[in-house]
Amino acid sequence: MYIMVFIVGGGLCVIGQLLMDLTPLTPAHVLVLFVVLGGILSGIGLYQPLVDIAGAGATVPLLGFGHALVTGTIEDINSFGFLGIFSGALKATATGIMAAVVFGFFMSVLFNPKGKGG
């Protein structure tokens, strides 16, 4: 299992790095591309088999975030109908989003940015 996690997760990261190194795409372009691609692949049922094989190797990279958005939305639509469109994605990804906000806040308090300005 650990080998498949490493191979799939590493392979997805290599693809992202190659896209940034060999094309004019910026990291922001690759981020959006991977999240949207993960959502599309999940919506048509092609991403879940990869998750079943690779576990965290498929759910931790950005494609996994798109997958989580779509699967959460589909689950809530099945449970709550039309209102699930609005609640599913947030429920499925709230922990990750909150962790990013909290850790980002603490890093901004603890460290000085090395950019322009005061």
C-alpha cells in the first residue's frame, strides 16, 4: 500500500512540476487546473478507483481537493436535494480550509515576510 501511495502521489506531483517547468503555466494555473481536473474526474467516476488504489497518494494532492469538493456536493445533494449544492463542498473540505487559515495566520504572526513594503 505505501508503495502505491508514494508512486501515485509522487507521480501527480511530478506532472505538476513538469507543467510548471516545461510550459508557460504558473503555479496558480497548475493549482486551478489540478483542482478542476480532480473535480471533473470525480464527477464522471474516474477518480474514486484511483483513491481506492492509492489512498492518501490520491487524496492529498490538489486533485484530491477537487475530488472532495465534488463527492461532498454529490452526497449532500442525495441527502438534502437542491440545498446540497451549497452545503456539500463546504462540509467535505471545511477541516482542510480551516487548517490552512489557522496555520497561515500563525505563520504570518511568527515570521516576517520578505516582500516589498515596511
